[in-house]
Amino acid sequence: MNPETAYRNLIIETEGVLRGHPDMAAFAPFPADVRPQDLQPTYRNVCDMMCRDTGLVSHRYPDLVHAVLAAAPHMLWRGTYDDSAPFMERWGCFTVLGEGGPFVASRLRVFVVYMPPGLYYPSHRHPAEEIYLVIAGNGRFYRAGLPDQHLGEGDTAFHASEQVHAIETQQSPMLSVVAWRSHLTTPPVLVPEADGLR
Ligand code: FE
């Protein structure tokens, strides 16, 4: 599949899922000003890891998962955090909508986050308000000030601005669509593990 077709399928499927899920629709309306932009694909090993992961079976969102996997080789895989952080070898993220993605809009940013089984994505924070929607697999979400939650397909987790959060997979991988609705260009930072978060 050529990149343009893969990008188009990805944004169509993403839009459908964001519009169709009540929590995602309540978080932010799907933007009316989505436009394509040039993208220089950037490969990371985690791309192959994701594309070979036989655990990424989705009952609710098979078309979106298929679109994510088809687009994966053509995406800019983000080095969001310092590569010396050990989890970065197996943590995967690319932008669908926003800086570094094949599309951009003024008031919403959308990422895909892949975590293989047995990965701890350590405590971090960012000024952006954020919502995760799990589209395949499952994982445990840790949020400062709230009990942790085990979430699977169709479940969402909201992270307030600067709320410290961490995510962990166990036997299953997890694939999520993640939206930001504010402070779209301020990157997240890792923070020291908070007592009791995990
Ligand atoms: Fe986050």
C-alpha cells in the first residue's frame, strides 16, 4: 500500500472511532480543519515489533487496528523521551494528527501508542489534557490521586493537565489512540516515581 493511501485510511478510521465513542466525542469534537502535511518517515525497531505482534487482535476496532498496522512503516516514530531510558526500546508512538504526523489540525493532536507485553511506561506528566482509548489488548493505568485501573478495548482514561500518570502491560500488548486538546506542542517529561502510584 502506498503511503498516501495508508494515511488516508488511517485518518478515516481514526475519525470514525473518535466520533463514535462517547468519551472521545465529549473530550473534543473531531476538528473541521484537518489538512494533510508532508511527513518524513522515521523508523524505529518498535515498528517491526508492533507489526509482528500476534496479540493485537481487536474485536471492536479491527478496521482501525488494520489501518494502524498498514500505515506503521510510513510513519514518523517518535523519540519522545531520551533514548537512554530503557523503556524506549519497546515503547512505540507516532502522530496521526499534529506535528510529525501526516495530518494537522489547529486544536487537537492524536497519537497512536503501542506497548508490547510486559512493559512499564514510567511516570510522566505534560500540560496537555489527554485521553487514552484502548483499541486492542489491555493494560493498567496509574494516575496520581486516583485508584489504578485495568483497561481494555473501548475503555478510556483521562489525564488532567500535569497529572502524573504511568501505564503498564502484563501478558497482553496494548494499542491505544491518544488525544490531546491543549498545549499541543509541549512535550511530556518523565518524573521520579511517586510513592504509591504503582
Ligand atoms: Fe500522557
